[in-house]
Amino acid sequence: MQVLGLIVIGIVIGLIARLVLPGRQRIGAWFTVLLGIAGALIGGLVASALGTGDIFELNILGTIVGIVAAAGLIGTADRAGIGRQRRRDAIKPGGPRRRDTLKPS
């Protein structure tokens, strides 16, 4: 049950971290969720290291650190191009048209 709670708070932390970051991120929703879970783990580890609770406990310090960590992870992944979504408007039905570069003789 604790792992399920970590996943749920990771989703929430990932979404909040994405809202905190300025501009538009070009990473997918699933990647945001994974980085949010990673941020929640980092926040839980920091909170437990400081003695405010266990890694799986929900506390305010762990949540704040998790949001900051997830925002950093999402920003780094976006700048590195990891987990980028393909633009749907750039892909046209029928594929791109190829022009012949050779002139007829």
C-alpha cells in the first residue's frame, strides 16, 4: 500500500513541478509521471535523512523537496531532449513529398 501512495504522490508532484517550470516542456505525460515519482523518492529520502519521518510518510518537507527535485529532473530532461514527444502537426498524412533534385536532360 505504501508503494501505491508513493506512485500517487509522485504523479501529483510531477504535475506540480511541470506547472512550476516556466515555458512549455516537450516531454510526454508518462515521462513526467516517472520523473515525479523519482522526485517523490528524492524528497522522501531527504526528509528521512533530516529525521522528519520515514521515506514513505507524507510530510510537507518531503513534498517540497520532491517538487524541487522533480522540477530539476523535468527541466534537465527537457533540455537534454530525453522523452520528447513528436509533434503531431508536423506529420502530415501521406508522408512528405520528395522533390527530384535532378533536372531532366
